Amino acid sequence: MRDDLISPRNRTWLRNSELNPVVDAYINYLSHYGYSEQSIRTYSHSVAHFAYWLTKKKAPLGSIDEATISQFLHQHLPVCDCSRRCRRSFFSVRAALGHLLKVLRVEGKISPAAPAFAGPLGEEIARYEAYLKEVRGLAKSTRISRMRYVRAFLLHQFGRQAIAMERVEPSNITRFITLSSEGFKPASAQVIAGSVRSYLRFRAFVGDRTEPLIAAAPSVAQWRLATVPKALSPAEVERVLNAFDRTTAIGQRDYAMVRCLTDLGLRASEVAHLQIDDVNWRAGTLRIKGAKGLRIQLLPLPIQTGEAIVDYLRHGRPATRRRTLFVRHHGPVDYPVGTGIVSGAIRRACVRCNLNSGIGTHVLRHTAACRMLQAGATIKEIADVLRHRSLDTTMIYAKVDLVRLSRVAAPWPGQSS
């Protein structure tokens, strides 16, 4: 046991607990994935607290699972009186115990994780996900969102029993969507209704007659093109780009990611999924694949974007066997960045340059589209760069082209000619 990383009291709690045999494995796990010594101390502190609680409960090592950790987090932590120095930050403690579960399973001390949903419900969700991925070609984030509401619908309708669509009435569809959408904004309610329709189309795909059920799904009142896309001015874009410390490795990475967003209008998921092999330096192109749908598309790589990527690859990117272009620099290292890191880079840059901290990746995507429009690009050309499947999606940008709109605007009634 690393005495320099664990306080005397925590060492006592761990040595007198069922977790004593895995303490070294836990610390080695965190070290292997690049966590700092301060993070290891913080996580070990939470594990020691958990060990002390287990000892008081006289719980054996093999009984530890997600339910045990949930009980500790939600029942014990809010009323804990074990010690004033115990950490009570929910997210930090949950992260520490999540790593502990992984180590315990790798060491063979506890049973493998049970599937979230077994039986007929789990099998149905697995079939539906395969349909969304292989037939519809939807992105992972979209599949997760739809499966969430479909799972809730199936639980509401069938519980843990077999899925029997002949028992579903149109009124069941209407009632579920209405109740689930209560208190939601129109866009969120539309996602719920769309998820249920998607599942019913899947059932039609496998041979069920679900047309009456699809027709029963209520439409959510939300007018197309009712809003104006929010975009940054050229001066604001420069402020964001200048807010990165490009003398540091993380600053170089974040700057290169944001250049991909502002120059090419990529989605956060597309930036996170970029591979080194997606850049064709000779042809000056960038390959976009797998972020939304199954299509693969080539985009021209702007010089400034390419220079930012080269600077990161040469001076900032840590040594790793992964071919992912943008990787983590803090634990767990040797892992690709996620969409949260891409979005976080923008939020922090906006705070540093005193812009609205609520600016997200889609604002930069809108900004890229507006810049192309101002440069004279057509709606079709913008749709091609943004990889929209329908021109209707791109038409919203016509609302910000004030110069062209002024040419077709009718005179105000009563205005002198």
C-alpha cells in the first residue's frame, strides 16, 4: 500500500476492511491510466470511506455491485457522520467507486456486471438498436436517445412480460406520449414522440401492422424555421480563437479542435471521432465518417485548420498507439476525447475571452454556415459542406442573408415610392 498516497486513518480503514487485498491493484490501475497523484489521493480517500461503511455493515467483498454503490451514494452519503474529513462530493465519489468496480471485476473478486435489462425487454431493445444502426445508420448518441424513450414505453406497456404488439391500442400510444411529454419543451416532446414512431416503424419493418399506432402518435406543435440561427461575428470568432494558450499541449489540442468547428462546421461528435488517417495531406482533404449516419464524405482542409492539426501532432499530442487524432491528456490517458471535452474547450475559451459561456458547438457550426453564406456560397454548397441530407435543413440560413432578402422584400404598406 502506497503510504505516501493514503493518510494514516484511511490506511487503517482499508486494512481492516474486505477491500484490503485490492488496494494496490486500485492504485496501480489509476497510475496506469495517467491519473495524477492528487487524483489518486482523492479517489483512494473515497474508497477508504466506502470500505469503512462496508465494515460497519459487515458486507462481504463478493456482495459489492452497482446496487451496493448506489445505496452508499444515495442513502449513506447525504447523512454520513463517519468523519468530518470524509469527501461528500457525489460526482467525485461516484467516479472513484466506478473505478473500484472495474478493478474488482478485473481481479475476479466480484461477479461480472449484470445486463441492465434481461429477458424479453432486453432482447427487444437489442433488436431495435441493431435496426437503428444497421438499417437506419443512426449515430450512437441518437440511438441512445431513442432507446431511452422506447425502453420507457415498453416498460410502461408490458413491464417485464413478453412484447406483444397486438395488445397495444392507439390510445396507449397517445397516453404514453402525452404523460411523458408533460412539462417538457416542444423540442423535447417531439423527441419522445419521434422515438415512439421510430420503434413502431421498426415493428412494421419486422412484419407487424402498426400503421394505426403510428397515426395515433400525436404531433408536437413546433413551427419549422421559426428561429434565427445564433452565430458569432468575425470579431467574436477571433476572440475565441485567441483565447487558447498554444504554448501548452492541451491548448494546441483545443485550438485545433475549435478550428475544425469554426472552419469546417463539424459536429462535436465528428471532431471526437477523427482519426489521423482521415487527413489526406497530399490531397488537402479531411474524411468525415461515422458521426451521423453511415456515409463517408470528403471536405477540403483549410490551410489554417491543417496548420493547427500539424502543430498539435508535432508538439502537443502525447505518445500513444491509438490512431484517434485528438486524445486525452489527463487520466484516463491514452483514450480519445469525448464530445464533453470538445464542448468544454469552447465553454472555457468563451469564459476566458468574456463571451457568453453558454455558447456551444452548434453555435460554431451555425457560424461556419453564415460565413460561407456571406462569402457568396449557395444554399446547396452550404448543405454539402454541413452534410445535410435535405436542403430544407439548410434553408434556415436564408433568414440571415439580409442582403439577398432585401432584394425580394416587398415595400412596407404605405411607404412612399
